[in-house]
Amino acid sequence: MPRSLLARTFLLLALLVLSSTAGWLALFSHIDVEPRARESANMAASAVNLIRASLFAAAPDKRPGLFAEFSSREGIRLLPAEPQDRILPMPDSRFHQLMREAVVARLGPATRIAAEVNDEAGFWISFRLDERDEDEFWLVLPRERVSRSFATRWLSWAALAVALALLVAWLIASRITLPLKAMARSAQAVGRGQTPSPLPENGAEEMRALASAFNTMASDLARHEKDRSEVLAGISHDLRTPLTRLRLEAEMSVADENARQGIVADIEQMEAVISQFMDYARTESGEAPETTDLAALLAAIGERQAAIGRPLALDLDGITTARIRPKAVSRAVINLIDNAWKYGGGAVSLRAEVVGREVHLEIADRGPGIPESEMERLKRPFTRLEVARTDVTGTGLGLAIVERIARLHGGRLELLTNPGGGLVARLVLGDQPRS
């Protein structure tokens, strides 16, 4: 079966049209056999009776000319029947059986019908000039007069009807699947964290109801996302002010150096947690995609990392520009680099390349890695690996933020085992224009 709904719907409608047309042709052919057989039998019997009457009425010396006239004008020949004639009967079909019965009923039980006599094809009918006459003759009619095919008469009309029906079936299938395609595109936009344009609420009652329900769902999700961002922004603002006062008070009031450094470290960790919550809540932050020099963006990240004592091995030869949200991509890459240094250790590298219409950004480390069974679970919010990595504290939102940014760009986050040991975090950015 085809994969798309349009192709499947059209295929089913086409099968319905073809089967109904085939059934109609078979039924009509069955019904048409009897009148065609009766018509052919009447024509053959009339020809025999006409020849018989002509022979009786014509003078003996005029009969050869009469035979020649029948042969030249009507294609009818008259031959004497011989005992040694090689006779091939008519085919044993329903049409020929009905025709044979009708001819015998008109001309008598002694009448013989053949498809070939002495290897000569035609419509052969035997008759005698008189029932008491022992001489028998063959009347030979052109074969096409009784072998008209039903298909040749109706095939062109049937083909035209099927073509028109298939065209209408395609239009019906298109009208059914068009709103579903629009809904699928809108659903993909919702999955990437975007707010799609409202679907048109028209068409059939069921499609109107479905579009209305989807629009309501999309607007509710957008409102909830906005409310959540506003709440977290308010919490961040409300918490950072007292945290700043606490830090200032600790630095000024706590005499013990170790206690003061511990308090400051705790406050910095709390601020980092708040910042990460904000990053997760505002992944898109209203930023529009734009054509960006991705190589320069990644090189700048590498320089900043080197400035804080985190040298990166950069491989940016396979990338130039890309259509991305630069702030979101920078945040995702920095999160992956932070994870590589916190949990992986060792040498950390950043590699970028274009694969088809996708951009692959790979951050690799030489740490202990993570089990394959845990890779998908770690992409979920508030999830951390407790055994394979070191016990560095965190919120468990880093990979979830990267995953949301990847979906925002029509891509994905892949966690792979580094062949030389460690982990490769591949950020895939899709929907790139062809160069």
C-alpha cells in the first residue's frame, strides 16, 4: 500500500471505479449475447432463404450470373457440399450455441453450421433447395458478420468513462487530504515550539470541527507557554534580587574565608539553576531565523571557551552559512560543550558539516560515555545519569534545552558513542535551503 493518505484514498477509489466498471461491462456483455446471437441467426437464415428463393425463381442459365452478383456485392458464396468435406464446428461459447439453436429453429434440424470447411474460414451454413432434394449446398458468409466483438463496440466508451471517473476520484481524494496536510504542517510547527497560523475552518462538518479543535489546542498551548515564561521570568527577577543582597551581605559580614566562599558558591549555583530554568522556559525567545555565518559563530564560541581555559579542537571546513536562530544555537552548543567538560573531561572537539539539507554539529569528548539504554532518557527534563558520569550537580535541563532548540530548527539531538571512547552529541539542524 502507498504511504500517503492521498495515494491510498485514490487507490481505493480507483479500485472501486475499475471493479464497478468491469462488473458493468461483464453484466452488459452477458445481457447483450442473446440479442446479438438472435440477430446473427436471423441474418443467416434470411440469407439462406433469399438464396433458396432466388435459385427457385431464376432460370437455370441465369443462376451463374446470380451467384456472381451475390459474391461480388454481398460477399456471399454458394458451394456444393461433398461427403469428404473437412468441417470445423463453431466454438463452444454461449453466443455460438444460442446462434446455432436459432438457425436450426429457422432452417430445420438438418442444418449444419461450421467455422471452417476444407481449411477455409467463414460462416458456413448448409441447406437443401427442397427437403426431398439430396443435393446439399454450403452458403458461405463473411465471418465478421457473426463475430462482432463486444469489446470493440464498447471499449472506447468504457475507457473514457474510467478516465473521467479516475479524474473525479483524484479530485475527491485531494479535497479530503488537503486540510489534513495543512494540519500536519501546523502540528509540526507546534512540535517545534512555534505558534502556527490558524487553520481555515471550512469544508465538511467533521473537518470544520477538527480544524476548530486544533486551533483551540494550538492557542491554548501558546497561552500556556507564554504564561509559563512570564511566571518563570517573574520568579527569576524576584529571586535574583535577594540572592544579590545575600551575596553582598556574605562578602561583607562573614569573617571566615572558607564559610564566605561556601556561601558565595551556593548562591552562584542557585543563580545558575535559575538561569537554566529560564533557558528551558524561553527556548525560542521570539528570535526569528536568519542567514548566519555559522563558521564565524562557532569560531567565536571556540575563542570564548579557550579564554576560560577550555580549548576546543575545531573542524569547521565543511560549513559556511546556515539559516538558524543564532542565539538559540549558541546556547545549545555552549550547553553541549559544558556537558562535555563537566561529565566527559579530556579532549573536547567541535565539528560541523552539511549533510543533504541538514547541518550536523558534533561535540565529542573522551570521557566514560553513557550506556545506549540511557541516551533517550537523558533528553527528558530533570533527568541525570547518576552512575556513568561524575556526580557534578545540575538541574538535568541541559540536554532538554538542546533537544527543544533542535526541534525548533526542524532537527534533532543524537547521542552517540564515540568510537575512540567517550560521547558524541550531534545537534542536527534541518530545513536548510539547498545551495
